[in-house]
Amino acid sequence: MLLHPFGLVYQAMVYKIFKRIPIKKYWISTFLLLGGKPGSILSRIVGQRPVKFSNLPSESLINPSVFIDAEQLKNKGFFMATSAISSEIIDNLVKLSTTTRGSARATDLGIGYQENIFFDRNNPKVVRFDVDQDSLFANHIVQDLSCDPKILSIAQNYLGSAPVLDFVAMWWHVKSDRPDKEAAQYFHFDLDRLRWIKFFFYLTNVTELSGPHIFVPGSHKDNGLPFKLRAKGYTRLDDEMVEKVFPKNSWKEFVGPAGSMIVEDTRGLHKGKHVQSGDRLVFQLQYSSCLFGAKVPSIKLKEQNIGLKLKESMKKYPKVYENIQVV
């Protein structure tokens, strides 16, 4: 394991030259050993040069009044804005979530997995339902959000390099008796890339009882996670473990109306609180500095399903959309 940082540097150079996806264990083990600094440094080396998204012809779908505090995002790792998207967009995406096939995740007990099914909000019989990514991205509103100039600019300003659309996701969490690790309801940190930023959109009203997202401010920074937590490995952590290092009153619990947007560096500790009443629907976009890291499925999109805004954006900024596979 002590040699893995050297392996990580070697693989980063190979990726920069040949675009060959590396072995993920070198990145994970280096982070667990040294914290996030190697990723931050390599991200600046391997990442793409920033571009001007003001050249995009489309207007932003994000409410013009939304202002992202870049300093808060940098220092605390998150920023939340309410009323970020319109009720029309919300209604469209909620309908999409129940008319698009997806899969029910297995619970910690190893039961409940189903694929190629529709979500029945009145009788869900699941803890978490994930909408199929490719079917999700065929929707033009999803595409328009993915190439939204305001979102792209926020991502680029945070990453310091042109963002790469890594993946899109949408999922329901429903009422359950206890938190479930497989449903991401225990604390964890993400680690598939060198650097990334996520945009979460609440598509239902989220209260303290309906599964709010929770984040530990400052834990996203280089060495923001002390070694005694990193030493537990790339795993799920219960509240008691986290509270010994980060007092519970420092955690940020995101409650807010449908249409709220959370911008977050999920290298920091985070989780979805389990739903005690009602349900919760979230839409997510992830942008990374590059695709160095884990081998994740590309976004497959039929050519006839590419919307006008996305087509124009892909033409101007092909590297931003290198993870989209047109079929």
C-alpha cells in the first residue's frame, strides 16, 4: 500500500497521454493513506483547460435570482438555493420518474432487488428506486439541465478545469423502519474521481421526516477527514463514529421545498437520512475534472433523442460530453 501513491502518479500520466482508465485501488488506497491532496494536485495536471460557457446560446433554466457563494462552497463544501428550478420542470421530472423504468435496490438484508420495473408511488415496496440513467437522459429537460450554462460555470469555477459530465441520476427514497446502507443512508464519502462536484435537486418537499440530505461541512477538504476515519476504509460509517470526530451540531441537514438545489463536494461525509414519513425524489448531475478513476458506464443516447441545446453544446464542447456514447 505504501507504493500505491507512486502507482497513482504513474497511472495519471498514462491516462493523460493515452486516456487509459486506471485501476481504482491505487486511487482509493492513496486517499486512505494520505488524504485528498494527491487527487487535488493530479486533477489540475490531468484536468482540461477551462472554457467560456457564455458562448452557449441557451438561457439558463436556473432561476436568475439564484446566487452561489463560491467561498462558502470552497470552505464548507456545500451551498443550497431554494426555488432554483420552476414548477414546470419539477412536474415534468416527477412524472418522468414514475413513467420510466428503473431498479429497486436490494436492502442490507440482501432482498428486494428488482430491475426493469416502474415505480409505484402509492405502493412502492422498496427502500430506494433508481431511474435508469440512459432512459433518464433521453429526456430533453434533463439534457437541457446537463448543458445549462449556469450549472456548467459553477462546476468549472469550483473544479478549476472544464467539467466533464460524468453521470446523471434520479431516485426515490421511501419510508422505512431503519437506515439502510445500500440505500446510502449511512455516512460515506465518494471517491470515483480525482475531483468532482454534484448538483442535487429536490423534486418533492423535504422535511426533517422525509429523508433530508445531510453533510458534514469541511470534511471535503484535503485531509478534511482525519486518518482515524480514513483508516476504517472506503465504507459506510454510523452516526456514532462520525460524531466522535465531527460534533452532531455541526452537521448540515438540508430541508427545503421542491425545486431546491444543493451544490456539494461529496468527497465530504454525507448521507440521506432515512424516510420516516412520506417520500423523497432527488435528481442529480455530477461533473468531474476528468474521467480518471473508476470504470463507470457511459451515458448511452440515441442520436434521434439528442435535443437542440445538447447538440449545440456537444458540438462546441465535445470534451465536456466525452462520457456520452451516441448509439
